[in-house]
Amino acid sequence: MNSIANIWNHPKTSVAGLLIAIVTIAGVLSQQGINLGHAGAGTIVTLAAALATALLGLLAKDPGANSGSQSATSPSTATAATAKLGIWALIALLIPLPFFTGCSGVTVANDIVNWTPALQSAVATVDSTAALLAPADSPIFTAATIGFDAASNLLVAQAKAYLANPSAGTLSQIQTQVVTFQQRIDSALLQAARIVDPASQKHALAAVQAVATIVGVLLSLVESISSKSAVAQMAASSTIKQAAVESCLDPLQTAKVIADHYNEPFAVARDQIKRSEQTQFEAGF
């Protein structure tokens, strides 16, 4: 009876607990490859987790801010309640969500295939960017990005092959290809950053980053289903490290691409990127 009375007497606390439970369950379901159907470009599970997180943020505001009348709650009690709700909102944001969390191999392969249109569009933009650069910069950019089409097509083909016949051998091929592609992109970023003409450099970096963002997502997804020894081998193959190209990237552009693709809040996408980057840094990428 006391538990029921507490629910009634402390509705905000009860709702906050329920929302945290929704975010937690959504994370578990996504890790098992359960999405409960699609909602736009995302899934029902992703949408539920994002909505629960957003509502927690609303609950965390000052309980007395919306009322002009005197409240029976003391200032210290109200402050404590607000602090608790704020902490719960932060906890919810830190709970792993569908992106960059451990999934089944088939789920990851599906995700790679689902990124195909965006990846092909980004690569096509790279192909057409050379015409926008200064005459002296165009050949340099073309040489730096040559092979993007073949690399993206091979990665998608391997993902489709894995879906048709999941096996350790096919997964190994995907691991090798995603790292090879990422290294090619990182090299292109470094070369684009050396372009002296400001306008040319801006066009070149933006075009390559669009591809880098997507391949970075795919690398994180593949890493999430790989063994520790496989991840170590992938990291050892990455001779150009994450820190070397960090200054070439616009974090806002990266977050927007991911938020749009997964139909999730911009803040959630940025949080996921930070966690992914930290995971890759710790792994040696």
C-alpha cells in the first residue's frame, strides 16, 4: 500500500522512473535486434527511447516554475527534486541506445545496407566536387578520392552476402573492407586539408566528410559485433589514427547526418558520436 501511495503522492518521480525504464528496455531490445517495426527512417524502439529521453528533460525543469501561486513545497525540497530529476535525465542519456550498441551480425549487415542510398549519394557528391575546385586543386582532389565508388560498392556487396549467408569468413571480409575504406577516406581528408585555396578546401572537406561520417558509423557497427581480437587487428590496420583527422571534421555536420538518418534528436546523435569516438580511441583507432 505504501508503494501505491508513493506513486500517487509523487507523480513526477513515478513518471521519471517509468521513462527511465522505457529507455532501458529500448536499449536492451535494440541490442537483441528487436525494433518493433519502423517509424519513418528509424524504428519504433528508437522513437520510444528518444521520446522518453525528451520527456525526462521536460520533467527536470523547476517544479514551481509554471505556477504563480504559493507552493506548499519548501524551496529546498523543490531544489532537491529538480536536482534528482536532472540526474535521472542525465542517466537516461547515458544508457546505450540503438546506435553504436552491440547488435547481431544480421542487424548490423542490414544497417549497412540501409545506409547504401546515403553512402552512394555522398560518393556521387565527391565525384562531382572536383569541378567546383580551383584548376590547380582539382587533380589533387581527384587523385585523393579515387576508388571511393569501388570501395563503397564492395562494402555493401559484402554486407548483402553476409545477410544471405552469415558466416565468420564473410564477417572477416566486412571487417577488413570497412577499415580499408576508412583509411582511404582519412588519407583523403588529410590531403584535402592541405589545399591552400579557402573555397576549394571548404568544398573538398565537406564532400569527403559526408562519406567519412557514414563509414565511421559502419565501422562502429562492425566493431560492436566483433571479438576483442578482431577489433585489435582492425585497429592495428588503421595506420591513420582518429586523432590525426579530428581537426578536419565538422562535428555538427556529422551529428546532423546521423540524426537525420536514424530520425532521432540532434543531442542524442551527438552523444552517440562522442561515445563511439571514445570507444574507438580506447580500441586503438
